[in-house]
Amino acid sequence: MRQHIQLGRAGNARAGSVVAGRRAFTLMELLIVIGVIALLAGIAIVVGGTVVRGSKQSLTENTIRVLDLSLDAYIADKGSSPPAFVRHPDPTIEELIPVADAEGSGANSDSPIPALSWYLIQIKEVPAASKVLDQLNPKLVTTDQVPGASGGFKGTFRTVVDAWGNPIRYVHPLYSGIVEVTQDRPQATATLLGPARTGYSYRYTEVLRTPGNSDAGRVSGQRPYFYSAGEDGRPETTEDNVYTQRPDFVKR
């Protein structure tokens, strides 16, 4: 009997040692575990962000390549790039609008329609060029209704945005670099384009393309180019701009 009691006590002692072995984590161990989890989460966020940025960069580059192909089709048909101006969308108004992402000034000035919108209108003359645009991701093609208040433009204008939702930019050779004399004295439109054809006038009497509203990229040759202002949407911060062929830049 006494031996049985001793065995029971020994058994209890062993059980107690097992319970004692299942002790809780110390504060230091918890901090280490939390630190490892935070580190892994940080790595996952960085890697995930890089993947997302990379996919948006790739999508934007592909979008610009499609636009380049449409320009190739236009040039193949017409023998030259689209002109630097387009007729006013209202056929009863005999005005020519510069195809530029520029600030217009003068008596008839309105907020300019993006240059790419005018380009999309121009290439309608060449069905093969318009057909190329079917390759664009439809989610990146936007349509804006312009009410035409105060004698301004009226109608539906299409444009194409990049993967960050910012408009793709279109730069015509006549508006490359920075188009201005000084900040306060912009170039007269006729100086850039020559006199308006008989019976027409320019919608914008002056054109201003400043360092703050352009990438200051200089066109190589006579071929226009397309680009994205990147994630920040600011064309003047050229480091993150997306190009299929990066231009030279005018020194600011």
C-alpha cells in the first residue's frame, strides 16, 4: 500500500513536470514573433506594390504601342503625320484648333480639349488607323461630354488614359519642347502654324506650353509621339513618365 502511494506521488510529479513544460511565451518571445510577422508583412506589401506598379507600367506601354501603330497606319495612308491643327467640330464655325496640350489664351479661349482627343478625330479619315484602336483595352478608352457653354466646344470627345487613369499625351512636332517666349509672352499661333487658311481663323490666338504643363520633350524628326505622365500624373516630372521611345528634353 505504501508502495502504491509512492507510485501515485511519482505519477503526479511527472504530470506536474509536463504541465510546467507547457509554459506561456515570455514577453521577449512574443515581441520576436510579432517582429517576424511584421517583417514578412512588410516584404509582402513591397513585393505586391512592385508587381502592381510593374503591371500598370506594362499595360501603359502596350497602350502607347497601339497608338503608335495607329499613327503608322495613318502615315502609311497619307504619306505624312497628321497636321498640327484640326477644324472646329461645328462645321458652321470656321476655326482651326491647334492639336496641343497647351494653355490657350485670347478672346475666344476655352479650356483646351486634350491633344489626343483631336488626334483620334483626325485618324477617322483613315479607317485602317481607326481599326488599330480596336486593340486598346476598352477600360482605358473614355468618353467625355462637353456642354459647349459660352461659345465653347460642344460634343462627345474620346481620349485614352493610362493604367493610373491619367490621360495619355500626344505631342506634335510643332509643339515639342517648350513653346513660349517667356512665361508671360506666349507664342502667337500663327507664328507656329503659319497664317490660317483663307476664311478661317485660329481658335487660340496664342499657344503656351510651359514646363509646368508638359514634359518639354523634343520630337525627333517629324513624327509625333505619345507618352504617359506616370503614376503622379505630372508630365513635368519625367522620371516616372512612360515612353515607348524616350525623347530628348529641353533644359528647364
